[in-house]
Amino acid sequence: MKYVSHRIGDLELRRTEIPTTGKHYLEIVEWMKNEKKEDYCYTILIFEEYDEGFFVRSVGDRILLEDKMWHKFGILIKFGFEFLKKCVEDEGGEHD
């Protein structure tokens, strides 16, 4: 899977690697600052593959974002599906 990182405000679509397996997946994260003003992020949703393509899976109830973030969130989801489709086309069906 190619590298991707697209950020809109505090939301980011990015490619992530599972260290124990070396497999990659796409996720959308939200960036925040802790009490020391240090950046950190947490996963909101993950793109997962199934027989007919890809779907998104929310991590708990994190998908319940503030109203003002839904438009940005929708753009990143659309971009994620387009990216995955292009990867499948470019790599002849391989997604990792």
C-alpha cells in the first residue's frame, strides 16, 4: 500500500503499520493536545477490507464528532475510499 497522509484541521487520514505483522491499513485520527501542550492523536475509524471491497469501522463511539467536523470527516472518508480503489487498481488487487 502506498503512503498517504492528508490532514484537514485536527483530522488526518493516514496509512498506519501494525508493528507485529508489518501489515498496513488506513485510519482517520483526531489530533489533540495534552495538559503539557504536547500533540497526540487517537483513532476514530479504520478502513477494513472484506470480500466486496472496503468498509469503515468506528473505534467505540469516537465517530460521534462535533457537528463542525462532519464535513471534514466526510471528505477524508471519501478520499480514503478513492485512495484504496486506486491502490487496488495500481497493484492488481493487492491491498497491503
